[in-house]
Amino acid sequence: MPDGHLKQCKPCFKIREKKRFAEKPEQAQARRDRVKAWRKANPERVKINQAVYVARHQEKILRKSREAYRANLAKERERSKLSYRKRREKHAAYQKEWKARNPEAVAAQDKRYAERHPEKIKAHRAVETATRTGRLTKPSSCQVCHAEPKSLDLHAHHPDYSHPLDIEWLCRGCHADWHNSPP
């Protein structure tokens, strides 16, 4: 029989004549029900048929999988970024609301942080004071990537807290990269 008259049954992986496949929706549902019953009654045969199919078509399956991955990579990255932004905004709103409802807890957290990291607090305050009085000026761009973010998104990074006014002005992304990179 020529190949044009054959078709593979997706549920049971058998190669059958095309005329055995339904043309009308009711027939298709009846066939799905029969195949479902057959699969339930013959789980070992289903496993064998699947293994044979995978062995026979493994390269084709992998190639299609890689192509689909590449085709959707940009779309998936964009979806992931949007999802992250939504979660970040939602979380920031929740944090703001929680801080407004729990000022005592926030004060206690701030106090614990200040007790654990007095050198950081001292350095942060020194930069704030120097910026306010004009001894330090905040540049308009990041010192690493030279991007020009909003002025609030430019961070004063301290490589060494013992020198509080020796800072690098970094955008949010470069600052995160610096802290997340291995030492």
C-alpha cells in the first residue's frame, strides 16, 4: 500500500490506513473513546508503541522541539519580563501598604539593621549630607554603562564603607549586577 494511504494514530502510535480515521466529528469522538478504552486495557502495549515511535522519530522530535524553542524564545523572554514587572509592582505596592500599616515593625527593622551595620548607615548618611551640601554631585549617567536613568534610579555604590565618600554612581541594573557577581 502506498505511503499516501497511511496515517499514524496519535493515541496508540500505530500506523493505520487513512480510511480507518474518522471524517466527521461524531465518528472522531467515537474513535477517541475506543482508543482510550484500548489504552486503558493495554498499558504495556502503549508503552512499547511509544518507545518504538520515539526510537524511530527521535531526531525529528528533537529537531522540532529545538525549532519551537528558538521560535518562542524571544516571545517567552518578553512574557517573562512583563510577568516580572507586574509581580514587582504588585509586591512594591504590598510592601508600601504593609509599611504604612506597621510603622512599629518598620522602625524595629530599621533599628536592627542600623545596629548590625553601623558603618553602612554612617556611609549612607555621609553621602546624603555631601550631596545635599554640594560636596558631591550626582552625575546624569551611570559610570559603568553610561546610561542616563531617572535621577532616582542612580545609586551611590560603596566599594569600601571605610571610605564613605569614595563612591561609584551606578544605575539600578549595574548595581544589581555588581552585587550579584561572584567576588
